[in-house]
Amino acid sequence: MAERFRRPLLVIAAGGTGGHMFPAQALAEIMLRRGWRVKLSTDARGARYTGGFPHSTEIEQVNSATFARGGALAKLGVPFRVASGVLSTMRRFRRDRPDVVVGFGGYPSIPALGAATLMKLPRMIHEQNGVPGKVNEIFARKVDLFACGTWPTTLPEGVEGVHTGNPVRMAVQERAGAGYIVPGDYPMSILVIGGSQGARILSDVVPPAIERMPMDILRNLRISQQARDEDGERVTKYYYEHGIDAEVQPFFHDIPARMSEAQLVISRSGASSVADISVIGRPSILIPYAVAAGDHQTVNAQGLVDAGAAIRIPESKLTVESLSEAILAVLANPDGALQMSRGALSVAKPDAAEHLAWLVERLAGMEEDQQQQAAEDGQG
């Protein structure tokens, strides 16, 4: 009887960037509400992003490594660290067997996906971007399901994907389709988000591009801009010296609230940022990160561009002048900005977390269990 009422266990494996961790957090939130236990398997870098996860999420740090960092000696040790992480994860799984393991990408997800593969546990991948990362590409043929956040996604030959969309956190979900106030002669807000890697060029180009706005627009603007620690002081100084109302921080913990209040979002086109912009429904200027693997950020932006919801500027063509023209095209055209907002909503997948949760439960065989229980109850 105790076994029958055991709470199912989901292990989520994710690397240490917001792009992997935010959709992982969204799945954790919904599975906990559905009565599952949830463990997050990540490394020390990923553990820095766990502050937003529900407190009941169990955090397990594992050993992993990548050939993309460190010198020759460090690269020699990569296979041993990965093997150590897989073996230690297998020991954990034997003590507390997961019902499903879901990998969200990044090298810290290797131990959990590797252990689940060796132990033949139900397992799946969720790929956020239009071009899979290295780890997800390696495991694509070794999992039971491959869920795609961006559609279409370039998949390895023989692999079929299921389009779920990218899950958004509860804080974003609560602001889905928030009413949009078009640009006008009153206080307006621009949100500038650059991601953990690509914010430097935005720190260089965005402030002078905003400073070029006509005074009737500039006097109404309030800027919220993410900037790396080493750039924050000079960006703040630039805004201050030009009399522009701005708040500059390395990270905003209330991005969903700021986005819902913004007339315009200027952003890299990471998958999570694109999903947030779509679900809340805001006009955007997207600057794909030029060195993103497989140029996946250009692919990520395509849906919003096709919907007329975003202006995409390749990094090679990003200048103060080109960005200033794009900002003015939105803020000086209220009707066009409203259409961009509606276009963003038209490609949103606000139910992505629900879809992914359904796939997890299907993979765990819970549908069959529920049908069997209904049959037993009927016989009784």
C-alpha cells in the first residue's frame, strides 16, 4: 500500500546559465504542484541560479566538465570527471530511483542523462534553442522523447521532436498577455537585457542610441538595463551625464514585472528571453549573440520577426545609428507598437510547461496507471 502512494520523483538536469535554468525552474514549479518530488542535478555554477526554484526542490551538485574550457591539462581530466559524475549519480539513483529524468542542456546535465541511459530509466530532453547544444545533440538518440522549445528545431537525422514551446516561470505566467500601454507623451519604459554572456556590446551601443532620441521622447523615458559588473559604472555614468533616468544592475530579479511595464524590450534572442517576451507580449529589438553555437539565437528570433513583433539586428550591423532608428520606429509609432505587441502574443506558448509536464507523466506511465486504477475502481 505504501508503494502505491509513493510520490513520483522527477530529476531535472540543467547547466549553469539562465537559458537552461529558467525553463527547468518552470517545470519544477508545475511538477511540485502536481504532487511530484523534484530534484535538480547541476554543478556549482548552476547552483548559483537556483534562488528562484521552489524551496521544496532538492538540489544535488554533481561533477562534470567540458572540453570548451581550461588548458591542455584540464582537458585531459575531462573524461575522468565526467565518468566520476556519472558513477556517483548512478549510486544516487539506486538509492532514490527517479521515475523520469529530464535534461535541459549544458555539460552539467551529462551525469544525470548518462546515468539514466545506463540504467534504462525513462528520460527525455528539452532543447530550448532552434539548434541543439552539444550535450543534447549527443544524447538525442539515447532518450525516449525530444521536446523542442523553438520550432522548427534542427534535429539529428532520425530524431523526431515534439514541439512544446519553452516553459516560462510562474512570475512570467502570471503576467501573460498583460495589457500594453502604447508609446505616447507620458512616462515610458525600456527594458534592456543582455544575458549572462552577451551584454558588453549592449552596454556600448544602447546608451548612446537612446541619447539620440528626440527630446519629446527622451524626457519621458525610464531605462532598466542589465550590464556586467565591469561595465555597470560607466553605463550608469553615461546615463547620468546625459540626464537620462536609468537603473543599471548586473541582474534584475523582477524582470517579468519590468517587462510587463515596458513599451519596448531590447534583448539578446536567447530562448528564455524570447519566450518571456512572447508570453507577456511586448515589442522588441533583438540582437542575436554572434558567437552562439550554430547561430541559434538568429533562429530563436525568427518566430517573433515573422509575426511582425520584433526588429532583428545582426550583431555585425549593430551600430548606434541602426539601433537608434529601430528604437524610434517603435516609440514614434503607437499603432505599430500595438501591432508588434499583438504579434508577440500570437506566437506565444503560455501552456508550454503544462505540455512538458504531460509528457513527463506520460513517460512515467502514469496514464496507464490511472486507467488501470479506474478499471479496478469500476470492478469494485
